[in-house]
Amino acid sequence: MIDLAKLTWPEAKARFGPRLVVLLPVGATEAHGPHLPLDTDVTIAVAQARRAALKLQARGVDAIVLPPLAYTVAQFAFGFTGTVTVRPGTLWSLVEDIIEALQQHRIECVVLCNAHLEPKHLGVLEGVCLDHVRRGEGKAQLLFPNITRRRHASTLGDEFMSGECHAGRYESSIVLAEDAAHVRNDERRRLEPKVVGLVEKLRAGANSFEEVGADSAWCGDPAAATAVEGRELLERLADVIVNSVEEEWADLFQ
């Protein structure tokens, strides 16, 4: 069993301890074009975490997946109905509280499996990790493999590397692989490729999808997405987690 929420408390007690790797999926509830559901990032984060947990277990490392965080800083898409955003401090406190609660149950290895790429959101996750390290010994170790870093991003395809991937081929492929019933394929197939210069405009201070020209909250090439590519991308996303865990906690593999 890899989902914590499906265990009873005695089963959780038997699994919990300093050698258990706990994976926390982090996503958002936000607009992803006219073709993908609002929980796209949550779907991707959960799929990454579950696949990583299975790979870790296959290598002899016990791992478990927490219920996902589905609300976060999502200001960039807030102009689109259904997007729910929270304050950065709310996200910070929630992640911190979850880590401290796990620590009280003897957990020492926690990994954030994040699929939401908004810069302010990423900044909060990185800040929590840095603060956690500064607070010293006696704390559970917190690992955040940020897939936007070049070493990870370079494994996730050209569209992801370009930054033109919000509800594009990259995300659409993964949702086709994991939740095909909720992809509006008639809408998806009608969408022509769209390049908006998302990364450059973010760096220039853009604060919304409308400002960058993504007037329906998507960019990239969703019509080119396939479930086959989605499954391949999930393998690579899982490898990001497994490789990061091995680099950080090599003794778990011995």
C-alpha cells in the first residue's frame, strides 16, 4: 500500500519511522485552458509521487504518499473562474505544520512532489525548505526536487524546457495518461500551437495569464499530446524523485 489515506492508524504506526520516505504531492486548483480540468496539477503531482513510491519500494526503500495539497498560491490564473488561490503565508504555514506533525510521528524523510510552477508558489516551497534547514537538528529532513531546475527540466522534453507548457503538450499528455476521462478532447484537438513568451514575460514582471497573452489560460501544443508520451514523462518525473532521494539519503538504499 502506497497511499497513507488508505491505511488504518495501526497500519500507519507499523510503517512510520525514520527510514520511511514520505512523499507529499503539491498541486493547485486553477484554470488549464478549455480542455484540461482544474485539478491538472494535482493529478500530475499525485501520479509522480505514486510512481516514485513504487520505484523506491522496488529498490528496497519503504515509501508512502500523503493526500495532496490542492490549494496554493495561484494568483497568475486567478482571472479565470474556478481558480482558487491562497496567501503565500498560508501555504508556508500549512507545509510547515504538516512536516512538524510528521516529525512527531518519527518521520525523518519528507519529499515535496510539486507540479505547480508559478514562481511565487515555488518561492514559498524553497523558502520553507531553507528555513527548515536553518532551524537545525531535531527536524525531519525536507527535500524539494524543483523540476524547473535545468538538470531536471532537461529530461522533460522541449516544450517543458521552453516554458510554453501550461496546459500544453506536456501537461495534456500526462493527464491523458492518468485521467483521460476528464480531458475535453474535442476542445484539445481544435487548439493550434500557441507561443506567448511566458518565461520572458514572467521575468519582465507579468502577473497574469491575460498579461502574457494566454487569454484562455493555456499555451504550447496540447493537440499534439498523447497518453504514450504522458506515461514516458511520468517515468522521468518519478526518476527525478528517486534520484534526488538517493543523492540525499543514500544510506536508505543499503
